[in-house]
Amino acid sequence: MRVSPFSRKVAAVLACPASSDWLKQALVSSLDRDPVDALSDASALRALLSEREREAQAEGAALVPPAPGTWEARVRALEAEGLDRSDAQGAVDAEDLATAAFLPDPMFYRGPRR
């Protein structure tokens, strides 16, 4: 029986010790849902969490710059190069996934930033 690329990626996320329990639980629960509805809810959650992060920064919670090499520092570096926040976040996420071998096909991401 052939295993789909999606199923391999799900298995990789679930097996990865760096994946949070929250992410694993959300992923498993989403598998029982209609994929369009699950994606819609995930998009709404991302928008809300992005707003929460912006508010925290505005209130001074993020006055300390992110450590070099962290996800946030990499996103900000891409924003400084001209990408909007959403595109920068997506690029960093894709790099992380590819680095962790979640995306075996390199055409899905831009590769490491230099």
C-alpha cells in the first residue's frame, strides 16, 4: 500500500520531538474534520495569534530583540529585505519544515537564507 506524501508529513510532525504537544493534538484532531473547514479554522487562528503578537509588541512585551537565529529573528530579517510579515513567516516555516525533512521536494521552499 502506497503512503501519501501528506501522511508521511503528518507522521514526521507527530514523531518529531521538537513538535509541541499542542501542535500534535491539533493536527490529530484536524484529521477527523473536513479539510476545508480545518484549514479555515487554522487560518482564523493564525490571524488571531498574529494580532495577539502585534499587540504584545506594541505593549512592550517584546522590547528585547529576539535571539539571533530564532524564528522571530529570521522573520524580521526577511521583513527587512522587503517581504511582508505573512510571506516572511511562511518562508521561515517552509525552511524549518524542509530542514526537518518534512518536505522532501525542495521545489516547495526557497532554501536556507544566506
